[in-house]
Amino acid sequence: MARVSMPESRWKAVLLAVAVLALAGMALAWVTALSPFRSSPAPAVPALATRIGEVRQVALADGSQLILDTDTRVLTAFTREQRWIELEKGRVRVVVARDKIRPFIVRVGGREIVTAGVMFDVSHRDGIDIHMLHGSVEIRDASHRKGSEKLELQTGERLVIPAAANAAPTRSRAPDADRQWVDEIQGFKDVPVRDIIDRANAYGTEKIELADPATGHRRISGQINIRSPAAAAEAIAGHLGLAVDRSRPGRIVIGPAGR
């Protein structure tokens, strides 16, 4: 029987295709090996999330602690070289277990917060808001572009990075009251009503409204259960001598009695 031979040009095409596939496989393995979220024999923690109204405390494998605020989602990945979390949305308190060998890196909105062991709050809602509670951190561009700005934040400082691309970050001293979001009952001193309502509305599907928007400028002081919009509305109405109307589904209206 006559033997059929493959033309030389076809053999070259086959060998070229095999070489391309081999190089692609090597490139994929290299990229995966460099990724901070790669598979690793070291312990890994799955994605963490809270529902609206839920606040959750989580212990990580290295001994660090996270407190996730309402409607928050965090990705985590620990390797033998680094400890990573990524805040996709919401707010989290990070209490970092000290480890001089493996830095703890929080990625949020195109930035990285790098530390060895501290405590701070970081939120990712309308921009980025970082509040240093203890220790210090370095904040850098996640792209690691040459010449990109690095900032350092110390205990008691707050850094706000607006969502707008051209807006400059602002640094200030953070009020002590800012740290109490982890508590169900929060103390307020001479705070505008609208600010308290904004906080309470983040914790429920029922939303507090004011019959007269001008009421939002009035200031009150007191202890308020911020994680229950209904309880918060009753407390606000009590301070102002007003009433609460819950006759319409999904709405808690504060206004004059008998309205």
C-alpha cells in the first residue's frame, strides 16, 4: 500500500500551533503564580458578605479580625508571602494581627493600604474613607506606577479619597464618634437630624423620611439605636416633639402628630 506523507508546509503549521499552545500554557501559569489571589497550599478564606441591616465579625486564619458593616462584600486571599483582602463595597474594620514577614494589604478602589499590624476603618461607597484607629499605614496606587504618590496615615487621622478621578485626597483629624459605628446604640451630641437618618437608613429596607425637609437641619443629642430605622425614627421624633407615621409600606415618616 502506498504511504501518504504530509506536505512539509502542513508539518510546519502543526509544529507552530503546538509551540503556540505550549507558550500560552506557560504564560498562564506564570500570571497565576504572580497573582495575589492565586491558589496556594496556605489557608484561604472565602468571600465574606453581609446583607442590609447585618453587621458581622469574622476571625481570619492569621488571627486578624474583620467587622463587616451593613451591605459589605470582602474578598480574601492568604499566601505564604502576603495577606490580602479586597473591599468591593461597604465598610469594614480591620484589626491586623502583627506579622513582620507577611504584610497585610487591603485593596480598595484602585488603592492599597499596607501594614504589618494595626487597627483602622475603611469604607468604599462614594469614594474611599480611611480612619486610622491605632498605628500607621501606607496608602499607595494599586497599579504600582512609577512615581505614583504614597501617603502615610497615623493614629487619629482620616483620609478621604473622592470618587472623582481629578479630585485630591483630603486629610483631617477624625472625630472619636466616627469609630462607634460598630455599636448598635450610638451616642450623638448636637448632630443634624438628617445625618442620623442617613446612618439609620443604611440598616433597613424601610426608609425614614421627614414630612418637612427643613427638620433635617435641627440638631439633637442622645443615645439612638442606629441599626433599627423604626427605633431610630421613634427616638428622633421624641426629641423633636413629633410623631411617626408608618401607614405607607417601606416608609417611616416623621412629622406633626395627626398629620
